[in-house]
Amino acid sequence: MDSHPTSVSGFLQEHLNRIALWLHKWRIQVNRSKSTHITFTTRNGRCPSVHMNQKPIPQHTSVKFLGLHLDSKLTWRDHIHTKRKQLDLKTRELYWLVGRNSPLSLANKLLIYKTVLRPICTYGIAIWGCAAKLISRLSSAISPKF
């Protein structure tokens, strides 16, 4: 298969046309506000736009899919940045429970960490685990300080 952006967009458009026929047959409508065209590549530039029912699908350089923030070069920078902000916010909300002056035992603080904080930073880690430099910064930022 050719990896030139024009040919790839042509193949994509061909399959979108098939999907459009199937959707029409079964009377299903596409939610255009949730549709995004993103091309994952390390090359610079954009692929030609593609259409669904003669309406262009908007192109973006990053997209949120199932809680993962994907950018066109798969650097995971957006995802890690977003999770870091989410983790900081949740830590501030729970500081009265897990902070140094909290009357909770260390076991209870650890339980809160494992059930509330750790899932935020580890969601999708099997996929974004290749971003080694950024992950080491994220994991050092989330280590419990009880």
C-alpha cells in the first residue's frame, strides 16, 4: 500500500463512501459534531480532506478518544499534560484526607491513593507507555507524599 497522503486519503474516502451507503440503508445518521479526521504520521503537512455525505469531516491535530488524548505524532504530550492537571486537581480536593495533618491511618491514605489517584495516571498506560521521558516526570509527580 502506498503511504503518500493523497493515496491514503483516497482509500479512506472510498471506505467512507461504503460506510455512508450502509448507514443510509439502515437509516442511521452520523453525529458530525463527534466526527474527526486525524492522520497519525511523523511527516509534516496534512492529508487531503475527506467527506461523509458530501460534507467535509473536520481535521484536527489532536483528538480525545475513550479518555486518551491522541495527537497526530503520538507523542502523548497532550494526554500526559491533561492527566497531570486532573491529578493535581484531585490531589488538592483530597488533601484534607491524605495530607500530613489528616487523622487517617497510612493504610487508609494508601487505599485512597490506590482507588482514586493512581487510576487517573495509569489509565491507558499500556498504550502510552512508550513516552518514557514524559512518563518519568508524571510518575515522579504522582508518587504519594504522606
